[in-house]
Amino acid sequence: MPDLEITWVFWGVWVEKGEQPAELRQLLQMASPREPHATERQWQAVDVILDCFLVMEGGHQRAFASSGNREKALLVLKQVPVLDDGSLEGFTDFQNGAVDKDDQPVIFEASVDLVQIPQAEALLHADCNGKEMTCEISRYFLQVRQEATVEKAAWFIINVQISRGGPSVSMVMKTLGDGENGAVWQPMLNLPQSLQGTVRTAVEFQVTTLTQSLNFLLGSSASLHCGFSMAPSLDLISVEWRLQYKGSGQLVYSWMTGQGQAKRQGATLKPEELLMAGDASLTLPSLSLKDEGTYICQITTSQYQAQQIIQLNIQASPKIRLSLANEVLPPTLICNVAGYYPLDVVVTWIREELGGAPAEVSGAFFSSLRQSMAGTYSISSSLMAEPGPEGATYTCQVTHISLEEPLKASIMVVPHTEQRMAFEIILASSLFLLALLFLGLQRQQASSPKSAKTLKHSE
């Protein structure tokens, strides 16, 4: 390959221009369905560069390390297929230089020829989209003992998370045998490195989720994404979904050697052919508050095991009803807020006179919190109204995490003078009707004796 100019891209990628190799075209044909308008763009093989931390103590297979000696590391995912959005023009492949610098991080050069990296674009453009990316590499210890010839290799697990609703990816990679070529050894890891000063590895297994946190309304159906890809030499052994909530755990669904079992009623996995192709997503119908919690998708192969963690939050939108409790001075307004979840809710009172500006009102009283059998909450807020000389409109505004916009209910409170006038009109009308009724009864009684005498004379 001719010498290529090295150019650094601020999101961490080197790309080589040129025609796609046959192996890449074959891999792209096996890739997942393209996003909208993808046909108008071209696939490009890029080197995705991730700034990581290398954990030197212990083997953390499932989560980010909370302690330990963390060293700077660089992960180079070699020639990952990515849809070109026009920003990849003119960039070259990653090349390492100046390997003898003391501050040079450990560089892992990882081939992805054996697996698919479906979230490559998200990893590539995380910084451009204003999202933070966390990458941690640690030793991975095999569950099954390998043959002596194979045990010369070392294994690492990579956990990558992208903030603000981004994906999470866990990858298991295996070192390649560069020691036979007489290469120098990486002093920190005591592993052979290539002539370019990198620890050469191959990614053999990855587990991905599209988002790490989901919000669903009470009673709806949820789909929790969990995808995986593995080397052809591996066999899928089991898929397990577990729920952790408030310190307790329970099995939701398990699949092993072609047989699935749902522990939560209605829970289902994708059809068998999709599961074997790498889609282990879980579907939960008719969500209740018991479904809320942290879900763990664990994929086990003949050699490796990795998992993803998804937080499922259940929400229920409140309903409000505003009423006038009494008309005696001062009039009292009651705003009932019912059927919401989670607990936090904000009730605000707003007063607006005719021709005036809305203004927030303080001094409201709240009832005790009530909880239904379904687990949703209700509360009431009471406020003494001051209608003023020309009346005022009072609005009860409710803000809750389940609402895109606050709920509002309004009522017009008229001045006391108008209330009294209306009361006097009603009272006068009632007295007038009573008077008419009394006069009618008097006339009936007066005419009754006269009718009796006429009847007697006739006889």
C-alpha cells in the first residue's frame, strides 16, 4: 500500500478512500436493513478510534469498574462499514507512530471481520452529536478452560456507553499471535505487540442495546432491544432476561437450546429465526408498575458471555378536575389530580383578572397523598379565591414527567356582589312563585263551598 497522509478527525476516525474490497461488500450484504435514504449514500470502511480506559486490576465482565488502576488506552476498530454522510472524504487509515513515547497509551488494534458492529455510526459521531462516550477495557476470563495452545492468547472485554439515549455495546476480543514474529512486548500487559506498537486483537463476540433507558405508559406494550453478533466458530447456548427492582431479582424469560420459557405472563422473544440471527429483543405487553426496574439481557455462547442493562420506567399521566367547593366568602377552589405515576407532581395556581396579566398564586393547601390498588397516586389542592371587583379566572396547572405539556383546568370566579345579586334574583323569583301558588290555593278553597251549594240546590 502506498504511503498515505495521516489526518486526525476530531471525532476520532481515519478513513481510506478507494474501492471497497470484495470481503467488505459481502459483509455489507449481510448487514441489518439500511436506514431511510441509505440507498442515496455509500458504504465506507473506516477505522473507528475510541478513547478508553484500561482497567488493570480484576476482570470486570458485566459492568464498568468502580475502582482499580485505570490507564489511558486507545481502541482502533479496523475497517468498520459505515454509511458515508459526506464527512469522510479524504481521510486515511489509522497509523501509529512514535511508539517509544513515555505517555503513549496502550493501543488495541481490533479486527471486526468476524462480527457486525451495528452501532458504528453512533460510535463514530458521538462527539459531533454532543453526546459523551465512556469506553472501558478490562481483562476477560473464560468460563471454559481452553487447550494449552489456545491459552497463550489473552481476552479483553470492552464496554462502551453513549449518553443521552445512545446505545451501549459490549465486545469480547482475543489477542492474535504476534509474539512468533519476534515483536517487542507491551510492558504494561506483558503481551506481544505488532511492529506498529499495537496489541492486535479480533472481536469475536458483541452484545448491543439501542438505548439504555426507556419510558413507557402504564398499560402499553414495551420492546426491549438486545442484539448480538458472534464469530462463526461459536454456538449460541442461552438467552436470559432478568429484572432487578429494589434489591430483588427475578427471571423474566429464558431460552436454551431451542426452548423458551416465560416467567412473566405474556413475555415473548423474537421468532426463532430472528433470535438465531442475533435479535434477542424482549416484548412485554400490558405493562404494570411491577414491570418497572432494571432489565439484564445476558447472551451465552459456547465460549463467551456478555450482557446489556436497560432501565425500564413506567409512567401514568394524571387527570385533573377543577371545581368550586362553596360560594360563601371566601370561595374555595379544589383541584383534584388523580392517576399519576411516578410520585413527583407539581401543582401551580394561576390567577388572571379581566384585562390583566396571568400571575402565579401562592397559599394553596394540599390533601394527604392517596395511592390506588394499581399503584398510581392522587392528591387534591385547595385555594381560597379572591375574585376582585370584576371577577377573575383561576387555572390549576399540573406538571408531570409523563406529560409533554402541562395539564390545565380553568374556572371563572365572579365577585361577591354579583353572587349576592344572583342569589337575590333567585330568592325573589322563588318568593314570587310561592306567592302565586298561595293565591291559587286560596281561590280554589274559596270556590269549593259555592260549588257544594249549587249541587245541593239541584237535588
